[in-house]
Amino acid sequence: MKPATPQKISPDPAVKVSAFSLASIRAKKELENNQKIQTKDVQHLPTEPFNETDMLLQWTKYAQRLSDRGHKIMESLLLLSDPKLEGTTIIHELPNEGSKIDFESEKHELVGYLRGKLHNHDIDIQIVVNESIDNRKAFTPQDRYNRLNEINPNLELLRKTFDLDF
């Protein structure tokens, strides 16, 4: 049998250090210094004014970006209803708590995108759950026609003029 050789202690951060050792105090100070360097000065972040139209344009662009990446659930949550702007707070209505939870998981990226595109770092998003949102889907051709006819009554005139079916 070989005699046990003493192991060298490496300064590798993956190695666990006792919380009561001098090395842990040194590691804690280094961590604090690194965090000070990485934090931004909040006072110098831009806060340019923007209107609801600009916000809606960026909102839909972000939804399209999500669609292109295949994140269909978040895209549909964004496009469910148009958000409303109150100052720098964006209020978005969702139909239930489950969709609110899904939205909250992606909210940070959306806020970062909007803050960058609208040049205003005071932007915040508030989610309101409104379970009375009418979310009717047209599945049959007759349902689709009725829905489009509600939007534009001239569709009935077009259908009769050209003698079209549903």
C-alpha cells in the first residue's frame, strides 16, 4: 500500500470553504467588491418620455420576436389584449391566474426590452387578472363569418352581391 500523500489546497472557487475560516472572509470581500463593480449607477439611466402608441409598437415587435423564436404561449399572452399605459406603468389584463404565472416568468425579459427600446428605465408592468374577458373563438366557417360580419357589416353585402356561400 502507498502511503497517503497530503493534498494541496487550491484556490479554486468550486472548492468549499468553511464559513469560519479566513479564506471565507476573503472570498466574501472579493464577492462584495465584484458586486460593487457590476452594479450600474441608477441615477444616470435614461428616462425619456414615450406615448402609448410607441409602447404598443414595441410590445407587438417583442411578440413577433417571440413568435419567430417559437415561444407561442408568451406571444399569445402578449397579444391577448392591448396593454394600457398609466405614466410609466404598463397595465396588462390576463384572463386567469395560470396565465399570470406564465407571464410573470418571462416578464423580466420584456421589461428589459421595453426599457431599452423606449429609452426609459422607469417602465414597469402590472398584471391584472380579469376572469370576465370574453375570449370567443370562431371554429366553424359559420362562426368565422358571423364574427367577421360583426366587425364589418359590409361583408353581408359582398356575399349577396357575388352570391357566395359561407
